[in-house]
Amino acid sequence: MNYPPKFPVQWLLFMVMVLSILLIGISAGRTDIPRLSPTRGVIIEHPDFLSSAIVSDDLQTFYYPQTLDHFNYQPQSYATFQQRYVMNSKYWGGAKKSAPVLAYLGAEGPLDEDLTLIGFLNDNAVRFNALLVYIEHRYYGKSIPFGSREEAFKNASTLGYFNSAQAIADYAEIIMHIKNKLRAFYSPVIVVGGSYGGMLASWLRLKYPHVALGALASSAPILYFDKITPRGAYFSVVTKDFREASESCYQTIRNSWSVIDRIASQPNGLSTLSMIFKTCKPLKSSSELKNELENMYAVVAQYDSPPWYPVTVVCGGIDGANEKQNILDKIFAGVVAYKGNRSCYINPPTNESETYVKWRWQTCSEMVIPIGIGKRTMFQPEPFNLNNFIQECKSLYGVPPRPHWVTSYYGGHDIKLILHRFGSNIIFSNGLRDPYSRGGVLENISESILAVHTVNGSHCLDILPEMESDPEWLVKQRETEVKIIKGWMAQYYADLKAIQIKP
Amino acid sequence: MNYPPKFPVQWLLFMVMVLSILLIGISAGRTDIPRLSPTRGVIIEHPDFLSSAIVSDDLQTFYYPQTLDHFNYQPQSYATFQQRYVMNSKYWGGAKKSAPVLAYLGAEGPLDEDLTLIGFLNDNAVRFNALLVYIEHRYYGKSIPFGSREEAFKNASTLGYFNSAQAIADYAEIIMHIKNKLRAFYSPVIVVGGSYGGMLASWLRLKYPHVALGALASSAPILYFDKITPRGAYFSVVTKDFREASESCYQTIRNSWSVIDRIASQPNGLSTLSMIFKTCKPLKSSSELKNELENMYAVVAQYDSPPWYPVTVVCGGIDGANEKQNILDKIFAGVVAYKGNRSCYINPPTNESETYVKWRWQTCSEMVIPIGIGKRTMFQPEPFNLNNFIQECKSLYGVPPRPHWVTSYYGGHDIKLILHRFGSNIIFSNGLRDPYSRGGVLENISESILAVHTVNGSHCLDILPEMESDPEWLVKQRETEVKIIKGWMAQYYADLKAIQIKP
């Protein structure tokens, strides 16, 4: 492993985009914390990764005329849009054998990237003789209602249909459509998703047990709603990750904020900070800088994965700086270690990305994940203020969020009490270095609603492509998941036989 | 038991209304088969019933500002309407003890009548120390959106929100609201419903296990969708009920249709039929007469309950007629035996009742229950024609039904395979004389998804008030249900203790 890693240019560009996404947001509500997404380019350009994650030639793309509103019977509800899904049937054992289906549920982005990134499907197609299916989430990529992006994103009237209940119903309809089309009525379906998509996978299994036999919900923070999970949990884990990587790095970061504040309060302080951090544009406020740093620390913690372990990369920069250097020079060295050598940093010119804009609607309607920063972290405290959040969303879209809807519709409170004797066949997988893991299910709920986590894992790591360099704990986590799913299938086939249904 | 029973005047009036409802309908789709409703006045005026079913003084009425559209975030989705619910807390053990809640989910009618008719709540309040809650279904009774009945029923644009998924979400929200208001966070809730309301109860438990611990779904034909249940099953059971009551009665009815057709085809035949059946208005077609007779047989079979057993009443009339009488005179004697002495029969002047009009929308949008009449019944065959049904609904409302939506959203196909290892705590109760029972769950699905049925029971009989005259099998059925529910609660309280949640 090269250390510090040499980052290729494309990767840098990608990270620039990613980080710029993070900077624009509704600060009061902290919707600027890292989005829920399986990958953030952290490993996307690694050679091992590239060799293992190749877009298959066997992918076929389809479009399904999807109902705009499943839960209303107004004339406009019957409008349809073309929803994209992709299939790979090369390894499928066929309908006669009721061979299984692995169905990846798209999250908050276009499907394209997922076709390579979601290794769990490619890597397991042969093991399961499975049909692979990937379905794009409504309003993302090529699955846009109302004929055009402009129309679809015009205002709350066209955005109103853009929510998780409708998306899960879409997935259910497409899976049933595929099974009917292939006459694979008794093929068991395992839905797979990561992050927001992982929530969707677990909820689909809970709401539509007749559609999916089981779900692999990777890094799905289904408990990060209402007050189920302490609001400060996310940044506590970011802090823990850094402290475990390096006590001195943690201390340096922890001490840096007041230094930034002090300099910012001086005459020409913002210019000084702009110079220290080689910003692309003069800083308009110290929070511009602080937010970007916060977000960088959060992203690297969330995706602190092998083979690079970006937390270690950042801390390598900070700790490796000359002892006599100023504290902010050390911080800057961390930025450079992570971002590589560039002409400028922090606030490069950028547009709001499509995904960012769309996910903002989702967080401003129902996906209200109340992350704040509490005391005893390496950050300055910044509590989540629900009222401010609601006001900001209202001013953006004209309609307020429904912050309790997720727990009303999907549950979450006292999950063990509720699901201990209800439901089955869900794996909640997590890596404990992922700050979102604290909003995940980390304890077995029943014999078949299971928590599979790794101490050193990061966000969605288990569903990314297998690589030669994977550490043993990761290999084992994936093996455990496959074994559990094989067990569900074996039981299903036995039930099918016992109930004497002939496919 | 008086035989033939003397029917009081009010009851006659009620039956006139009821039967007139049944006559108006979309004949091709057989939406004129008896509605799904717990009672049809068949026992409502019985003295035993009246003494046991008294509206409690302890009922309190509330209105909840309910969200118009739970599954959309358009500005108009946020509109609210006042949804009525009623509580009786006289017998409740209180929040500190986490004493249970029995929640009746309103079906396709105003709530008022249910407050007396749903004996299961009143009769069990003391046994469970339960809080009683009754919630009205949106668009019925006093729970009308859009400010007025006229506005709400104007067209598909205002009717679009009138569907089961929205109704179940309403119930979930109100139950959570009540629990929060009373700080009864850990009180187990058992939802109870009959017929369509029984379907809602079972679906609420399946979709919102965090809201209801269990469901008693009485006479809920959740499998009478798509082609899960043979379309002719309903009228096969009607036939069986009559044949079991009296072979000669069955034969007389069976032979009557061709006689009606023969007479109708003669010159002045319709006048002759109008005279024989003392119709209130001259018949316009023979099917007017045949439909009403069909519906009468269906209603009495569906509600063939003690102490009167209306099938026996009708057959008493038919079989009791003079042997030498014409076959149609015998049939008419059956009508008179059932309806009592009146100045005219068959087609009294009437308006489409509110409930009829509303339920028609529900059948024309999602509740497509494909009942037809097959061969080997005592009726003339009349297959269900889905295309005709769709066309008629389209011409009524401008939008077509979604006939597969119920099984897409709630499931139903291969229910044992699907729910054997998923979900828990549902009682599907049925009386096998009820023709809808054939679309019900008649077999245990798992250890706690149970079928409790009686050979001689009728539609929703188990949830009606206990009466002195109840036969032993009915008393036992109710005892079984109470015992099962007590078992769920005992397990729940044990789990609560084990998980160490302190209410």
C-alpha cells in the first residue's frame, strides 16, 4: 500500500465535487452532513477496485411505465413515468428451478455508478445462481417523472410524489413485474441496499413480505429519526475514529477551532485564514472554513475503509507536519495529505450537484435525520434545532417537513420489543467506524432479524466489490451475510415443498 | 324463538333501505352483491340485542386534525380534515399499568351505529381493563374532507384520497396520538374490525406492527381479490346454505329463474310478474326482479345468524306455501315471510344511500372483489367480467380501478408461504355460512396468525354483542378469541419486562 497514497487526477476531481456538495446546505439543520450514500469516491479509483468492479457486458436496461402516485386515485395519479431498471441474467438458474433474485434498490443517485459499485450482486451471482436486478430510485438518473427535470423539480407540487413510500411501492411493482414476465413466481427475492437504500431494503421487506423474502440493509440508519438515537452520536463517532487513529491528531483538531475563531475576529483575519488554507476564493466567514473542515473529517470517518483508511491519511498529514508549525498549518497539512497537491482548497467554484439538490428535498420532506454536535467531541458544539430546520425547509419549498412520519410509517422506537416477534429475514450490517452506524440496528432482534457488524468497518463497505486486499474481518462479514441468506433460501425452498406449491 | 318471527316496523323499514341499496349497482361487475358490513339490520331490533347493546354514557367524542394525504408532499396534501373518534375510558386500567387498548376501526359507514353494534369492545372492556377507542373511516359519517360532502364527492380529484392505505395511516396516526396524549406509550393496542374493517385491522397489524400488537379481523375476505379465491365461491356458499336449510326450498329457487324468464318473454309478461310479486312499481325488466331476489338470498345467507336464521325464514315461506301453488307464488311467499306484510315489494321508491355511493367508489378504485356466479349453484350463471367492470367504473368516475393494487400492497397470494415465518398476532375469524368466508383465511398460518371459524356462524357474528340466546358454539368462538388475545398480551408484558422498559 502506498502511503501516503497517490491520488489520481480523476479521483481528485471527484472528491472536489463531493466535498463541494457537502459545503452547501442548510447549516442550522445540518443537512450538510455527509449524505447517505454507499460510496463517496473514497476507494473508487483504487486499482484493486477497478479490476474487480467491471461493468458486465450482460447488463440489459429496461424501462417500466411506473405509476406516479400509488396511494391516490386522482386523474393525475395515473400518470406514468419511465423508471429504469437493469438486469443481468447470465448466472440465473431459471424460473423452473425457482432460482433466486438479488435486487439492488437504488438510493439517492443515478443507478449507473451502482452497477459497478455494488459488488455484493456481481460477486454473489454465481454463488446463488441469481438473477441480478438493479432498480433506479424515482426522481434520480433517468427515472424522472413529468417529462423533464425542470418540470419534476419545479416546486412542491411536482416534488410531492418524491418520497420513500412511493419509491418502495415502485420497487415492489417492478420486482413483481419482472417475476411475472419471467414466470418466476416462486423465485425468492433478496433486496439489497446501502445507506438510504439500505433503509428502503429493510422497509420493503417489512412492508411487502410477499415481494421480498429477505433484505440486506447495509449501513441503514433506520433509528436516526425522532429522538431514538442521541443527536450527537454521529460526531461522537467521528471524534472517536480520529482519537483512535491518533491522540495528537485529535488534540490538534480539537484545539484548532478556537484558533480559527481568534484569527477570524482580528482585523483582516479572514484574509489570513484564506492564505493559510490557500482557499480558491476569499473566505466570507469563518464558518465557511469550519464547515468544510468538519465535513472533511466526517467524510473520512464515514468512509474510513481499507486499503487507505482516509482518517489515517488526514492524521498522517496533521501529525507529520513540523512540530514547530502553527496549529492551522498542521490542519492544512491534513487537508493536503487527503486532497493532494492542488492550486487551491476549501471553496472551489462549483454548482449544486443534481444529487445534492434532490437529497435536500428528501431531507426537507420526510428524511429528517436530526444530527447535531454535542459536547465532548473534537468539534465545537452545534445542537440540532428542529424549529430552525423546519423554517428553512419551509422557506425553500413552501411546505414544512414531516419530521415524525418515518417513525409513524416505518416504526423505529423500541424496535426490539416490536420486531422481536414480528417479521423476519433482515440483515442490518454496519461498520462501527461509520458514524451513521450509531443510528443502525446493532443488536440481533430475533433469530432472523440480525445485526452483523465489524469494529473496523465503514459505510456500506460490505456491499462494495470484493478485493484482493480485503482484510479478513471484511471477508468474514460478507461470508456471514451470504451464509445467513443461504439459510433463508433453504428454509424457503423447504417451505415451498412442504406447502406443495409446484412452480 | 318465535317462528316465523314477528318483525317490528322499524326493522322492516331498515330492511327496505338495506335491500334497496343492494338493487342499485353496476350489474356487470356485481358491485350489487351485499356490501361488506358487519350488520345489515338482521338482528338489530331483537330484544336480547337491544338490552345488551346500549350506547354507553361514558363515550366521549373527539376530532383529530387528520392529514389529507400521508404519501405526498404537495401543498394540498397538508390540508387536514376533522376525523371523528370516540373513547370510553371507564374500564381502563390506566397508563401506569400499561393497560390495553381495544381499538375498533370503522368500515364503510358512519361510526354511530358501531358504538352499539360492536359488542366485542363493550363486552370485553372489563375483562381486559381496556380503553375503548372507535375511529371513523375517512369520507364516512362526520369525517369528511374538503369541508363538505358535496366537495368531497365531486369527482375523482377529491375522491382520490379515499382509499385503504390512507385510511390505515389515519388509524395509525390517531392511535399514536391517543397513546401520546394519555402517556400510555406501552399500552398494547388490539385493533378490531369486521368485514372491510376486518381487512383494515389485519393490514394495519401487518403494516404498522409498532402501532398495534394484534388484530381481530372478523369476516375479512382478504383473499377475495385477483384470482386467489374462485370467483363463484360467494354464490356457491349461498346455494349451500339454502340447500342445507331445505332441499325443496333450494330446488324451488333453482327452478324459479327459468319460469321468470318464460313469463317475462310472454306478452304482458312483466305485468304478470309485477302482479305476482306485488311490486311497488311496474317492473322494467325481468333482471330487476331477478337481481332483487338474488340479493335477498345473498343477504340472508351472509347474515344467517341466530336467533332467527333468516335463510330458514325464507325457506319456511317457500316450503310452507301450498303444494299446489305456482312456483313463483312460493318464491313470493318466501319474500313475504322474510319481509313481513307490506303494501308492496321488490322495488320501493328509494334514493341511493350515502354509504352505497361511497362504497361504490371504493370498489371502483381498489376494492375490486370479483364475485360472479358460476355453474352448479341455485342461480343462473353470471360470470364476473373484469373488462366490463373497468369500463363501467371508468364511465362513472373518469378513472379506472386498479384491480391488482390490493394484492400488490397487502399481498394475499400464497399467504401461508409468505406469512408462515413473517408477522404475528392476527385472528382471522369467520362463520362458514357467510359466503364471504370463502375469501377469508380459514387455516392457521403460524402459531399466532390464526383462523378461528364456526361451521354455523355468519358475517361478523363474533364481534356483535353477546346475547342470552347465543348458541354454545358462538360463546366458545368468542372465548377462544379472548383467550388468544390474552395470550398475546401476557407475552407482550413479559417481553416488556425482559427488555426492561419502564413505562
